[in-house]
Amino acid sequence: MYSLFYLFIVDSKCRFWRHIFFIIILGIITFNQVFIAYQEDSIYLRDKIYWICLTSFSTYILATYVNYFVLIPRFLVNEKYRTYVILLIISVFILLFTNVFLEYKIRVVLGLAHRIQSYLNPLVFVDNLSSSVITMICFWSMSAVELFRTWNQKIEQILLLENQFLESEVNKLKGQVSPIFLSKALQKASALAPIQPKISSTILMQLGQLLRYQLYDCDREKVFLQSEIHFISNFLNLYQLISDRHFDYSLVIKGPTNQLLITPLLLIVVVQTLVEKQAISHLQMEMEMKDQTLHFDCAFVEKYYLNDTDLADVKNKFDKLHSHVYQLKSQAGNLQLQIRFYNDGISSGAP
């Protein structure tokens, strides 16, 4: 939980109140300076002194928001610190000259005695340096708050990118062959080694092909669809060898698949979900590339219906990689997947 002070400084919802707070503080400082400058004439000025305060306050507000909306976003946030400091000092001195000029004009218009002998004397500005320092501190406080907010936003963006990277890595692991399946294959090969060494050797060879694809081919951002089909065939062949129940499958390929590039381990998550989460004895698959769209239909004899919970891993991966260019439909005894591709063979993530 963040403290109220932290939220007051950083949270965008508190932006209005931050401005109100700063305006109040600036108003107190400005009014105090005006009352000190005209304290000897307060009897003659009466209510007019408040109008003088408002005039002086307007100049401070103008300079403050020039700093906030122009200098800070253009220079400070963009790390042009030297330029920002120079322009801020110039702004403060312009504000100082403006206030001295306003005092001169007000005293002339209202017929008040001048408390300064010569307004062109450089000592006038030396005397007003104390108020300029206070103004500088006010400006710097606003700059510090905005700089802190910008820094905090960048930290949040970095953390978000790190979380997205970790999530993508987790999703990648979800798309791989499950460790439970690999462990079962090793146990089956170990159990068959003394009595059926040929089958045990075949299991290990199939397992080696799966791991080699995952470790080497999947390091690339894209792989050929033909390689992914070969990987699915190896997976199902291995599943036939280690399954404790009867299982067979058929895979029909139509259309050009030797030049299409896809994300590795994209389709295996669909197949693995079907064979592991449902007691399917026969899986009939048909894959066709037509009009830049890959149609992947899976049919099985059992009248199972895969709900959203069963397909959570499948949808999670496709939402991350192809959120706007895929369709997944589940019916009793059938699962249909369509993925839209573009001329370069790579889905762009947009329709």
C-alpha cells in the first residue's frame, strides 16, 4: 500500500488537488510579498491592495505554468538539464523585472510615494534576490515533483515490460510438451527396456526428436509450418507408444505448407490439450492452407465438448500471439482453428 503523500504526488487522480495546493502556497507567498512591499501605504490603499495582490499573483501563475507546461516537458523530461536551468533562471529574472515594473506603474497611477529612489539602480534587483530565491524554490519544487512522477512512470513501464517478458516465457513453456508427458515417456522406456528393447529404443528416439526440436528449432522466432507438422507427428507417434489405452490418429495436409512461417510450438498446444485432457481413442486431423488462412480441424469419435476451462492454455497462448487473427470453435466431437496470415507468411497481430 502506498502512502497518501506518495499517491498525492504521483497519482493522476490527484492532479487537480496538486494544482490547487500549489496555487494556494504560491498565493500565500505572493500576497505576503505584496503586503510587505506596500505595508507603509496600506492605510491609503485599503481594498486596492488586494487587486495589487491579484495582479502580482497573476504574473507568478503565468510564469509558473509556463515552467510547468513548456519548460518541464520540453527540456527537463527530455533530459536537457542545462538548457532547462538556464531558461528557468531567465524566467525568474524576467518575473523579477516584471514585478519591479508593476510596482513602479502602480505607485505612479495611484500617486503613492516611491520606496525606491531609482528603479534602474542595479541594487534594486539585488534587494529583490531574496524573493527571487523563494520563487526559484517554488519552481524547483514543481520541477522535482514532475521529474519524480516521470521517473516513476518509467519504472512502472520497465516493470511492465519485465512482467510481459516473464509472462511470454511462461506462455512459451505452456506451449511445449508437458514435463509430465516427458516423464511418462522416460518411465515407459525404462520399464520396456528389459523385455522389449526395440520399443524402448523407439520411444527414446522419438523423445530425442521432440527435445531436439524444442531446444534448437524453437530458438528461432519463426519456423516453417512443415517443421511444426513433423513435430506434431512425432508427438502423436510417441503418445501412441506410451499410452495405456488404444489410440490412433490421422493427419491430412492440403495446400502449400513448405513456405509458410509460424511461431514455433503454436499448434502443439491444441493437440496436447486434446490427447491429454480427454479420453480420445482416435484423432482425425486435417490441415489446409487456403487464401492465406490456415484451417486446422480436429475431429474425434467421442462426443466431447471442450469448454473454456479445457481450452484455457490454448486461448491464452493465441491471445498473446494472434489476438485478432485467429478463431477457435469447439463443438461436440470437433475442434476448429483458423489462423490468418499475410504475404510475408507471418501473422501481424491485426486483421
